[in-house]
Amino acid sequence: MSIMIKQAVILAAGEGQRLRPFTVSKPKAMLAIAGRPIIDYVIEAVVKNGINDVVLVLGYHKEQVLDWLSINEPSGLEITCVTQANQLGSAHALAQVEPYVKDDFLVLPGDKLIEASTIAQFIHADPQAVMAKRVDNPSRYGVLTIEKDLLKVITEKPRDPSSNIINTSVYAFNKKVFDFIRPELDIPDVLNKMVSRGIAISTHETQGVWLDVVYPWDILNLNGVVLRHLSTSLGGQVEALVAIKGQVNIGKGTIIHSNSYLAGPLTIGENCDIGPNVCLMAATSIGDNVSISPFTEITNSIISNDVIIGSGCTIQDSVIDQGCNIKGHLTAFSGDAEVEINGEHHRVNLGAILGEGCTLDYGVVAHPGVILGNNSQVRAMKLINGHLPDRSLVL
Amino acid sequence: MLNCLGHLEYRGYDSCGIAVSNSSIQVYKDAVRVAELKKAIPPFEGSLGIGHTRWATHGKPSRTNAHPHVGCQNEITVVHNGIINNFLPLKQKLIEEGHAFSSETDSEVIPHLIEKYYAGDLEKAVERALADVKGSYAIIVMGYGENALIAARKDSPLIIALGDHENYLASDVPAILDYSSRVIYLEDGDIATVTADNVSFRNGGKSAKRTEHKVHWSVEEARKSGYEHYMLKEIHEQPNVIRDTIGNWLLDGEPLEDLKRMSEGGMETLLILACGTSYHAAMVGKYIVQELLGLPVRAELASEFNYYGRILPETLAIAITQSGETADVLLAIKKLKDVGCRVVAITNVIGSRVSRLADRTIITRAGPEISVAATKSFIAQLMVIYWLMMHYARVEPKRQAELVLQLRQMASRVAQVLDKESEIAGLATYFAKYDDIFFIGRGINYPVALEGALKLKEISYIHAEGFAAGELKHGPFALLGPNKPVIGIVTNDATHQAMLTNIREVKARGSPLATLVSEGDDSTDTLADFVITVPQVDPLFSPVVNTVVLQLLAYHIARVRGCPIDFPKNLAKSVTVE
């Protein structure tokens, strides 16, 4: 634990199938949390730890990452983009960067939310090393079996986990790792192979923030965590008689009309047109260019760019993706729901999940836990329920 | 210097060269692209230099015709952008006086003229020489043994960028963005003396002051950032361009008083002038003005207007030019101003010439556009027109409110089109094998058909034509057949039925057929070989989504055919000559 690692490889090629409809047209790393894509938090974490040489592995809808980078490239840092044409696995992704890495380097997932403190210790680790974390639901992940701080084996998604210490997918490697990568497709398999050939792999537990998004409702949890750190900044124009409580962030060009009530933590993007008489309640993120008409109440939800929300809506624990047009009087109460994703059934407390570009006519009622696919249309006064595919037409 | 020249290649790139002053003046130039010159050039040393990338007007692209040009004594070196109208008599006279010319260019008279008047004071010699010259120019002069560069402009763009103990001169901002963001725009008639630490100006024989501007473009914005071509990058930037353009509308007051008066009076007429892709924006603008303001309006090509355009009793003209330097548009504005017409310019370049000529300038927020094929600047122009006309629309308040909301969602609608890129790329591989492709549209999508054809022809070299669909039977039908595919743009407005009739007629003649339809419109499913759906928007906004589809189609066809997409042969980005 002495020399600091100077280079980071961030893997952001993955799709995130279980996060559909949000990942139909963007990689998981580009999901917006409090108005910023997850990968932005990862890049910020490495930069704050003094790493300014970053290699990004892009694949699935890489243009979304490139477009974002071209507008928001963080300063003081050299970014190299490498393409993984077919997303075969994390080890295959890592194999693509062999020509671009120098001595020791960090490997991080671009789609897990971390903070600078999460890796502050780990960047001093001697390769080869894996960062570990204790979690409540280890069977979602690779569970680590550790002996005297050394890795014995990684067991992927065990039914009966032997411990609650899991693989964070953050690694410290040197070039030696490339001798073991092929023909493996996933990094845990590479590590198991290295262990079996007698190579010591140290484990380092982190106490910092490390949050994964596997299902659409996880986005709301992450949003809540990030908003807790929010500090108030008021751009734009706030008309008279607007009540602002707690930490509220308002972007430039935005107008909040009279008699609106904003209870933080709350972040509102640029050029939004909100109110009069709109209630935005805690742990809500509003993107850029959003319009919200009078008498709408939104609680603990994420509203993406360019969304239009008409008057008289109630929206709780919901995620509404970009460009949706909600004519008015949408009822999306949160409730106990059983949601089916890829054949798995989950009980969650949830409002509505709406994919991008949906149009909902007046008076739609969304059953708790409904997932509406991208570019769907729902006619007036309809009840929507269950998991509806992209381009659904509800008549 | 070579780096800077690389950033200027969008202005022309048939030849290039540089000169560096040290113990002597060394010149290296050739009829090659900057990248090739970079490989071939010997190492030069010195703290003063000039460079040029050329776009032939007088004399073919060749090593001798390339700039910099030098005088007889190899002491006066000049780079020039523009046209010297009286170069023939000047050249004749200089030859009689014993000067020897090596090129066929108009530009070469400048170093010889300066040489003729040079008597120890380079600035004076330049001033005297320019008094003899008629035409347009931006020049930079380097003299042997001098520690200053002398620059001058008239009717051609030139900027100075300020650095730390170093200063730069260039035709346009992207050239120097790597080194400085502090920029001074020269004005017509300015002569500037620039050393490493000092910049001074003279105009009309008197010293002048010029203010410094801060450029907000980042170097990153002027780079390709991971994309194979600038054009694709610029296509993908369009959702953000739209958000930026409409960004400040909420807080904006009165965008254009003239239009307010006109929309209330209703007796005046409006003229929209432009060239190239901007002309297609002007044509779409014509439909928008008719629909929203109900005013009489005409859209004219500036190049035609200059020679044949009768000045009708128009009181307001809108001139659209991406670069702000398009010679034909500038000339037209001068003509209009002479008869007392108010002129509003829509341009992408702050401080460009057009902004000095026009009474009002509205800047599009497209950022620098490097690819010769205009994409995001076109969409930004449309957004400005929508914004202006929407503000003064004389339609039912309910429809106006609905249109404003739709406009606020336009960025997402374009993003939805971009999500279809792989589908469009698949279609491109099919179309790439044809030598002729026709685009048809009606009403507000007729200009989109023209724009689709223009994009395709300029980057893929496929013969492409756009037609008003109703005109097919008046001639173009004779061309149709199995080797002549047609792309039909179907709009959900009054033209829908008529368009379907045209599409059936095309199909009956055996042409392969693709259609662009709104989502949910299945009327062409049984007729067309390919159907591309675009997000549902009001017909008034359909040009935005349809154009983006056609941009992607043109790009991918050109890519399949292996064309140099960003720098097509024979084309330059901003056309600063008539």
C-alpha cells in the first residue's frame, strides 16, 4: 500500500437488459441520476483521487457516451475511448484496452455509483487486487471467499451465499492480467484462474458508497442517495410566493411560477417551465427543458429532459424518461406491486415506470409498478398495468 | 501553424503552404492537403510565420499557385483570401516595371505591389499598395527582417487571437482555439500591426481601437470527439443544439419588433434570402410564415436575387447564412439596404460580416460546424425561424400553446430519430449501389426533399434530385424505372392523399421505393419497399425530424461508398466568392 495508481479503465459497454425500457437506446452507464449519468460520478471519483488518464471501453450505444462527452468532457483529464464491438463480457472488454494501459491500472465499472471516498484507499493497493464490500443482498453478485485478505474464489450469484462480502467489480491490475484473460469472457473467471495458478490476489474492503442499478426502481434509490448531498443553488427565475424548503437546485433559464411549493432535496434542470401551483416534493430530480402545468404534485420521482406534464397529475415513486408527453390528470400513486422482469418476480413499492417518448392522454391511471415501453401511446381515461412492450398502443 | 491550418481546411483545401521568417524567409507549399504537407515539410525555425490553405478562384490548384506568394526579392511574403478584381491591369503594369510573376493567381500582385512601395516602413507600404487594389481581401504580410506581421481586411474575414507573449491571425476562430479564446475581429478597411506583445490598428489613415471578445467555444467542440467523421458528430449534436437554441426563450421578451408590427398590420411582405442548405431553411421558413403569420412571403436564392431580383415593396428581409460570410448574401443585403429595406440576419458566427451589415443579427447556437455538409446549422436555423414566427403567430391560442409545447420536445424527437440510426444505416447499404436517387415531397416537406438530395449528392457523389411530388408527371416520370429509386416524404397534412397517389404512380413504374411516414401511419406499408417511421409531430415541425433521417441516410450511403465525407471534392464550407 504505497504507490498510487495513475490510470483507470472504466468499462461502460454494457447494456443492462433488466433496466429496459431505459436501456433500449442507451447503455446502463448513461442512466441519469440527479441529472448526471452514472459514468459521470465514476469519472469524478477517479479524478478526485488524482487519476487523470482514463480509458473508456464503450460498446452498446456508444454514441450516447460520445455525445455526452463532447459536451461535458471533464477538464484536466485525458480520455481515450476504445470500442468493444460485441459485448461478450467484462474480461473481453478489458482485453480491448491492452495496447492503451501502462503499468498499474484500476478497472472500474462505469455503471455502479461510487464516490471519491469509495476508492480513496483502494488506489494504493498493489496489483492484483479486488475491492470488496458488504451488502444486504449478496446473492445478486459475485460472493468472495477470502482467507487472510487473499482471494480464494469468487462464486457468481450463489443461492446460499457463504458470506455477505461481494465483488464490487473494482480491480487493481498490472499488465500480467492479460496473460490470463483469454479465452475467458468475465473478469471473475480470470481471477479464479489466476488464483488456481498460484497468483496472490489481495482483497480490500471499502466502507464507501457503492450502489448498483439492476432493476428500474433501483434508479430511485440511487437518486435519493445522491440528492442527500445536494447543496442549494438557485439559477433561473423564481416568481413571488414560491415556497422553497430544504436543499433545492434550480438550473439557469428555468422559471418557477407563483404559488409553487418546492421541498428539497430536489434538483431542477435548465430552461424548465414549472407552475404556477406545482408541488415538487422530496427526492425528485427534474431534467432540462421540462414543462409542468398547475396543480401537479410529484414526489420521489425522476423526470427526464423535455418531458411535458399537464395539470392535475399525481406522480409518486415514478421514473419518466425523456420526451414523454403527459396531457394531464395522470394518477401514478405509489403502492405495493409485484413486478415481473425477465421471468423474475419482485415485490416493490413503486409508482409508474414510463419509457422515452410516450404520450399519455388525459386521465390515465397507472397501476403501481406498471412498466410502459418506449414510444407507447395511451388514450384518455385508460388504466395501465403490468409490463407493456415498446410501441404499445393502449386504446 | 500547420495545426491551425488543419482547422481551416473546411474553408478550402486544394493546396496549402507556409512561410517562416528567420535569417531568410523560407517558403514551403504544394497542391496537397495539410496532413500531406505536414509529412513532406522540412523543419523550419523562426518566431514569425504565415500559412494558407487555398481554394482556387484564379488559377488551378498547383504548387506555384499555392500561397504564400512572394515578391521578386524574396522579402515580401503574403497570404490572401478574397478576389482582386483589377489584378490584370495591375499585373500588366508591374510586369512593365520589371516585376517577374510566377503564378496565375490574382493574389500574387499584392506582394509585388508592396515591394514596389516598400521603403523601410512595411505598414505604410501595405497601406499604399492596398489603395491600388480593387476587390475583396484578408491579407497577412510578412517582411524580411521585420518583427511585425501586417494584416488588412476588406470584405473577407480576419481575426486576431491574443496569447501570452504571442499573437495569432486567422480567417476564422477554430484555427486558433487550441491556443487562445481572446479574439479581436478586424473591421473593413483595418490595417493591423501585430507583434508578439502588441497589436495596433489603423483605419482610413487614423489609428483605431478594436475590442476584445471572449470565444465560448471549447477546443473540444471543434474536434471530432470519438466519431469517425465530423458530419456524424454534428448530426448527433442536434438534440443539444435544439435545447440550446430554445433554451432562453422562456425569459426572452420581444425577439423581433418588426414582425410584431407586420403580423398586426398585415399589409407588408417579407423576403427571405439565402444560398445552399440555408436556402432550404428559407423555403421551409416561407411555409411557416404563411401558416403562422398569414403574411405574403417569398424565399429567394441570393445569387439569383443579386442579378434578377426586383426589389418589391418588401420592408423586411431575413438573410440566412451559416458562416455569415457568404458573398452572394452579403451583396444582396447591401442592395436591400440601399433601398431602405430592414435586414435581419440569421447566422452561426458572432462578429461575422453579415452581422455588421444587417440591422439585427440573430445567432444560431449550432457551435462550429466543420463538416462541409451543413447539418446542425440547418436545424438551428429552422429552430430560430420557428421561435420567431411562433412568437408572432396569428393562430388560435390553443394551437399556439400546443405548438410551443411540441417545440420544447423537439430535442427528444430528434433523439428518437437518432436512435433509429442502425435501421437507417441498413437502408443505406441498399441504396448505395444506385447511381441516381430521387427525393419527393409536398408542401413544407418539398424543401426537405431538396435538402435530402443536396446532402446525398454533396457527400456521396450520387446523382440525387429533389422534386415537388406533384411535378413528377411533368417530366421526371420519364426517368423512373427499376434503377432509379425514389424516397418519398409523406406528411400528415392536406397533402397526404395526393402524396399517396404520387407514390402509387412511382411504384407503377417499377422504381424501388422508400417512404418516411409518421409513426402510426400505415398507408404506405403495402406500397413501399422500405418504410421509415419518424416520431409524430405537428406537420409544421415535420421538416426537423424528416431532415435528420435524410442526413443519416446520406451519411451512411457515403460511408458505404467510401467517400471523404467531411471534405467532399470541389466544395468549400463557406463560399466567400460570388
